[in-house]
Amino acid sequence: MRQNYVEALSDLQVITLLTFWDFWARRDQRAPQKHWRCWLFMGGRGAGKTRAGAEWLRGEVLAGRARRVALVGPTMNDVREVMISGDSGLLAIGHELEKPVYEPSRHRLSWPNGAVGYAFSAEEPDRLRGPQFDAAWVDEIAAWDKGEHVFDMLQFGLRLGEHPRLVATTTPKPVKLVKRLLADETCVKTRGASRRNAANLAPGFLDQMHAQYGSSQLARQELEGELVEDVEGALFRLSVIDARRVQQAPDLDDILIAVDPPAMAHETSDACGIIAVGRAGEDAFILADASIQGVRPDIWAEKVSLLADAFDADFILAEANQGGEMVRSVLARAGTGRAIRLVHARLGKRLRAGPVAALYEAGRVHHVGHLRELEDELISFGSSRASPNRLDTLVWGVSQLLLNRAMPRIAMM
């Protein structure tokens, strides 16, 4: 039916459909509907940021809302080669009769309806003194060396028309200008991941990038379009985890499966933390995160048993505050065949986590591969209301293998 519909279209209808952005655009690529002055679109590599910015500006020009436009990129070459002449730039989109003419010597675009656009380099913020505009599209603001100064100069120039607007498209980085816009309640924000534009990327590109970079800080920034930065005062930092990450563990002296059972078993109950931890010399290796939520004790116990078998663990370490000997009994019934040791928490989670966080900072804890959910919990500890069951389980495991002698308060049974 769809093929018949397409075949029945006239050439003019096909051309119209091909240039009709609202038909092709993803939701995150469309301009916000509510009244706004600033729109920040943060996206991963190849997420369609440039196309979104160019199409927004094209629509504003065709509607007559944009008559004098500012185009600002990290360098003049970036403006010319990406924003104007690139595969998704202003010269590549829309109907031929609507496209602007570019005058390189004057750094100027001229549309058939009389609208004009002027190209500026973020390397020269003072060139923005004097000119005035009713619309602006600025690209890769996270790469601007003089970001805040350039942005401020442009703001003073956005003084024409009834509703002057600015769109900023960028791959996020924790620079002052990006953080400033994220904190600005009057600036609308959207985010797009590279995977959402997979159909327009080279086959295998995303698989290769994720295999190589996984859930690292670089991958979250460059592929997910996330602004991930180390929070001042945070116990665990993603940059520290990345620095000591390994793809394969060495020969291990000890392996344990740490378990933090939940008090209840339903969909909204806390997760049952299940973490495999190994030791080689003075270092700990986080081997796997098999944590599970909302299941009966016999199910999480079976998962613990299977993980213990998979890693040939020496023993199972379980926090017994939520059930005491019942925890041992549930694990034993799962047929693990491994020694089961119980520990009781007498200190708060943050106090228990502190010494383990210090081991991370000292470079003595290594994640084997990428453990996204666990790492999210680690870096958000203290700023999230969610119960940190994965973190707590990891803390028990690492403490047992590296800090046992220094932590006499852990009671073994």
C-alpha cells in the first residue's frame, strides 16, 4: 500500500515531500512549540544537529520571520564548510528555487525573498559589535575559545523583529557557556543521541564506537549528547573510572559474588544488588553487574548461584540486615554449593563507601568493560534519591577483598 501511494505521487509532489522537513524530522530535531528566545540542541556525533539548525533557519526565512541572520561557528572555515556548504548545510536543503546564494568574499548568504545571512567566526567576537539581527544559528558552541564573550556580543545584536531567536547546536562539553545555557530557565533544551540517526550513518559505525568506548565519559558526550562532568565533592568520578578501566581482568587471586538483598519483592522495590568482584594483588576488579529488581528471593538467589558458577567464585558475600539467616537459607536452597558469608551494616552507606572511593582515586579499582547502570549509580551517589543498591553491593565486595583487615566492624558469620 505504501509503495503504491509513493508511485502515485507526481514529480512535484515527490520534490515537495523530500523537502518537507516536518515529515522527516525526529521530534528532538523540531523546534520547540512554546514561545522561546533560545533553543539549545545538544547531540552526539552524527545525531542530525546541523540539519536541525539549518532546517529551523530555512523555515524562519521562508516564513518571513528571519530577514537578517547571524551564522556563528568556531571558525570561519567551520561556518563555510559545515553550516553553509556541508551535507546538511543551508545550501544542501530545500527546493532549488528557495536556496540562498553564498558570496564567500563578503561572508554573506542571500535568499530569493530578500533575507540575508552573515557569517561570523567565534574567534573574532568584536565583529559582532554593531550588526543587528532577528535570528541567529550558532554551531558547536562548546568548541568556542571565547564562548561567553561571543555569545554576549551576539545577544546585544539580536534586537530586530517581534521575536528575535537564537538556536545553538552543539556536541556537549562541560565549558562555561554550555553550563550557563543549561542553567538558564529561559533557554529551551533538547538532546539527541547518535543512535537516533543510525539510518543516515555508515553501517557498523555505532556498533564499533560503542564497542570501543562503551559508557565512558567520552562516549556519553560524543555519542549520547550528554553533558557528563565530575561533580565537585562527589565520591566517585567517571573520569577516574575511565582512567583505570580494562577490557580483561588478569589472573585473579580471589573472586566473590556480593549480594545486597532487598527487603521486599515487587516492581517498585529496591534492586537486589549482585556484583562479581575479583582481586589481583592489591587491586580489585569489578567483573560483572547482575543486579535485578522486583523478583522473588528464589529468583535473585538463582541468579547469584549462576554468576558464582560462571566466575568460579570462592564464596558469596551477602548483607544480612534485611533477613539475617533467611538470606543464607535462600542462597543455600538455590544450590550454589559455595561458602556463604554474611555481613551486617553498622555504618551509613556514605561512611562505608568513603574508603572504597579512596581506592578508586588511588587507581586500585578497575571496571572490566562497561557497566553503565552501576557507573550511573556511582557517579550520582548523593545527588539521587534512588537507593544505591548496586553501589552498596560493590562497596561490600571491594571492602572484603582489599580492606577487610582495616575494617574490623564488618562482622563475619
